[in-house]
Amino acid sequence: MMDTMRDVQIKDSMIRLGQFLKLADVVGAGSDVKSLLAAGQVRVNAEPETRRGRQLVRGDEVSVGGETYRVV
């Protein structure tokens, strides 16, 4: 089964991973991001990511639990 891809619009040229996950409604609160990252459930451009402050730019893809979100 293919992941579903969802485009998530950002206002600036970059966004931090924690902020992006909130913007995409993946998590309800910023504190939820830490446990997702610690559990190894977040991938950025198909690579595992553990840094909440990872900077994302347009075109980056974030995968969490079978869903993929593209920064646009």
C-alpha cells in the first residue's frame, strides 16, 4: 500500500520539524513531537530523524505512520 501524500503550505522559506508536525496536525501539542521522534516514527526524505529542530525547506517530505507530508 502506498503512503498518502499531503501538501502542507508554509509561510516562510523554512520551518522546524516540530512546528511542521503541529502545522500538519500530526500532533496536538509540541510536547507530543518528542515521543514520536524518540520512538523512531518520523522520517525526513526517507531518512530517520530524531531532531525536533531539524530545518525543513520546500520539497522536503516528512513521513509519520503511513502518511507523508510534503513541505510546499
